[in-house]
Amino acid sequence: MENKAYIGDDVNGRAVKVLGFTASHDLQPQAAQQNGTVINVSAPPPASPVREKWGKNIEFLLSCVALSVGFGNVWRFPYTAFNNGGGAFVIPYLIVLFIIGRPVYYLEMVLGQFSNRGCVKVYDLAPAMRGIGVGQTIAIFTVITYYAAILAITFRYLVASFSVELPWSTCDPSWVNCVDSNLVGNISMRNVSKVQSSAELYFRNTVLKKAASLDDGIGTPDWKLVLCLVVAWTCITAILIRGIKSSGKFSYFLAIFPYIIIFILLIRSVTLPGAWNGIKYFFTPQWDKLLTVQVWYEAVTQCFFSLTICFGGLIVYSSFNDFHNNIYRHAVIITWLDTFTSMIAGCIVFGVIGNLAHVTGEADITKVVKSGPGLTFETYPDAIAKFDWVPQLFSVLFFFMLFLLGIGTLIGIVTSVITAIHDQNPHWKRWKVVLVVSAVGFCVGLVYVTPGGLFILDLMDYYGATFVTLTLAVFELLTFAWIYGVNRVCKDIEFMLGVKTGLFWRICWGIVTPLVVLIILLFSIINYVPKDMPSGYNAFGWCLYAAAVLQLPAWAVYAWFRNSNQQDWLKRIKATLSPTFDWGPEDASVRSKYYTFMSEQEPSGSSTTSMTQDFSLVKYIRKKLLD
């Protein structure tokens, strides 16, 4: 009995093998012209999956929670919201989560689980676009280096929390215009131009020894923070060195425990005098700012960081799933939980800011604290210092919670880098890759624990992470939706999960999501303003951006030359944009069933000639999007 198999071309244009069998040379030209040619091959013997898998389904869910619900929510979201007008940011953020965040989250989960490939190998669906995955790996490694530095600062606070008195609760005699963070009552600060809490000054003067600018360089690393950075990378390495099952076991604690502390802090924050004024500012929209592109740009980029989409981490985590795992349910649960956590974190931070405004008598919320990456390390400690009963205990619990959140996020994104390297070099020992990535990450991270570290963090976050991710996200969405095709993705979902994909997902994947991201990218380029620092640093930022984004044309050229046996340049282009011959489920028996399923989906009587004669843009869009 014969099975029909769905094949594509290999990148060299040669006769291709399907599950160990070779297609005849006569059929290859047709396969090059029309991706999805149907041929007959004998059924191959089944093969067992070789990729490492999660121990249990719940471990995947909790690991995704730990990955997506972390620093992006508790550290980055509050200061981004504060920078962009509180309520003026929340509304665009929620809209963006609905039309971009959730669709992309589900899409990346689908392709990772379906192909059992990492963030680079998943582009076997269009080899010319493999540079997207490489560029995203560079971007996510940039994020890793400064997330680890934030984790080091967190550990520094955790150690300081064991003091008899919290060191940031009262002002140092040398600090001017300072207000004790443990003060709950109101005070008069007339004739004082700028008031700062002791928690804010402790962070800037004691922990970071923050420089006023980069005019004199970044300075030397603080030895205490260096030791904390060693601890952070040691924890990450110890968890990852034994593989994905080891990190899955840790996910139970990493995903659940932090919520206990978050709710305790929320209760304390909202009961502070003046807290509701800050929370009101957080949720009250400023309609004039909604018309500014900058707010929407920040909402989109925060969505990427909050859900960890378009970085490759989700594709990697999903690639360790069983093939028929119900990821639709997981995607819905995690995206709602992520949004909920961001809102809770925002209430905590803005509640504390509202209290500080009440204490100092400042009517303008925006003038109470300075915005920026350090906001979280100024507002959370300030809230803890106001606890009436054993503030040291809650401080230990909070920073331990924040440390766990950081570990959970870093495990996921470091795993994506390790998997990208290991997929390309499977003969390398995984533990050796872990050690090398950790060592390099630690060395780069030393830059962020210097007096000028926060400036460098802001620079790398903008050029090396945010700008790169936004650019590559456009190409990722175009590749998945229009080169591979929304329709093909939906058929893959139907085969994998046994469900039909609704019109909402199709429209978002094919039109709304890529269009919105593209518009935001274009406006961000048009309205580009260099960072307020010496020009050499901005030049370095552009070099980092180029190093990541230029991976796309470089790998496209590589795919073109690897397909040099194909003489017709149109066929050559099509071959580089068609799935490789082994694209599909990892397990050979499942892949055979997939080929049969796809051959049954092929319209009867279709041929290359008829398609060429009847081609129109409308039919092409319908084929890729709806058919």
C-alpha cells in the first residue's frame, strides 16, 4: 500500500529524500516550482523522537510562566509605564497585548512544538530567512547580560535585608534633601527644590555608586556586585547544566512562590496614605498622549519583553513538548496571567509613588521620583521600609521572590541561546555550551555593575534588544504568515491539535499584527533620537544593531549560494524560501502521517501550469491566508 508524501526542496536543488527515500529526478523540477508537490513513497519505519522532552505537561506550563512572568513585568513594566504617563501607557499596552502579544505567543508556541526545532532551526521552513533566528539570538544574549546584572543587584539587596535595620530605611547624614523611607506620616518640605527618598539615594549612592554621566567613562566594577554576579551565574549554570528536565523541576517553585509575596506587597502598598492617588494616575488615560507614536512604540516593545516573544525563548521551550500537547490552552492561560501580573506590579509601584507624593506634599506624581531602570529598586524597598512589623522579613521575602523571578526568566532565555548553538552543533556536549555561554555572559555583565552601568544598560536595551527585536519581529511575522503561509500554519495546527483555527487568529497573523509592528518600526526610525550620552556610545549601539539585523541578508546570500545547482533564478529563489526536505514533526511515523494529511489537503487537479496561468494577488492572499 502506498502513502502520499508532502515534500519540499533541499537548499541545493538536488533530488530530495523523504524519510529515507529519494524522489526521482524527474519530479524534482516540479517540486522546485510548486512547494507541496505530491509524490508516492513507501511508508518508512517509525523512529523515536531524539529531542529531550519535558518531564510533565505542567512543567512546561510553569516554565513558560517563569519565563514570561518575570523581570519584564516586575522590573521593566513599572518604569516603562512611568516614563510614558501611567494611564497613557496602560491602554495602548492592553490593546497591543490583544492584537500582537497573544497572537504571536500562540504562533511561536505552535511552530516550536510542531517542528521540535529551536529559534534558528525553525527557519528550516524558509532557509533564506534563517538570519532572523541568528539575529534574535544576538538580541536575547544582550538581554541576558543585563538581566543577570539586575539579578546581581537583587541579590545584593537580599543580603542587605538581613541587617538589624534596613540600610535604606533612613537617610545617611551626607544625603541632602532626603526623606526617610520608613516615614509614613506627612512632612513639610517647603523651600526644597528636590526631595528624594532614602531608598532612592541608597540605590544610587551606596549600591551602584552611580556616575552623573559617561563623560569620564563607565568606571570600574563594584566588588560587591561582582560577587553577586558570580552567584547569579552560578545558580543559572547549576540549573541548566543537567538539561531541560532539571529546569522543569525548579519551575514549580520559580513560578508559584513569587505570587505569594506579590500579593502581600500589593496589600501593603494600597493601604499606604496617598497610595490611591498614584494608582489613579496609573489607570487614568491621558488621551492626548495616546496619539503619540512613542507611547505605542513603548507598548509594543514592552509587550515583547513582558511575554518574551520574538526572542526565540518560546519557540525553544515549545520544541521540548510532546507533539499533541494542547498549547492553545497554555497560551491563553499564560498571556492572561502575564497581563494580570504586570497590572499588579504597576499598582504596587504607583501606590508607593503616590505615598511618597503624600509624604512630601508634592501634588505632581511625575516629580516625586526619577524614571528609569532603577525605579523598581527605589520604590519596592521604599514600600517595604514602611512595614510596621518586621520589615526585614518582608524585605528578605520580596528580594528572594524577585531573585526567583529573575532566575526563571534567565533560565528560559539562556536556554534559547544554548539550544540555538547546540542545534547547529549537536556533536558538542550540552554542558560545555552551558559553561561557555555562562562565562561569556558573566564577563560582559561586568560592564553593568560599574558606576556608569545603568547608562550602558539603557543603551544596550535600546539598540541591542528593543530596536533589534522590533526590526526582526517584522521579518519573523512576514516569514511565518506570508512565506510559509497562515493557511499552512493552520493546517499544521489542525493536524497537531485536531482543531480548526478561527478567523481572528488568521487575520491577526496575516494582516493586523505584522502591519502594526511595521508601522511602529517605521515611525520609531523616523522619530529616532540618539541617547543623551557621548556620540561614541551611540555609534557602538548602531554597530550592535547592525551585527544582529545584517544576519538576515547574510544568511539569505548563504542559502542562495548553497542552491547554486538550480539554474533558473526564480526557481532558485523559491527553493530558498521553501521548507527543507525534512521539515515537519520530529518523529518519523508522525511525519509520515503528516505528509499523508497534507496530500489530502491539496486541491484536486492543481498543477503548476494552472496556478501560473490563473495567478492573481487576490488568489495568492486567499491561498496563504484563508484556503
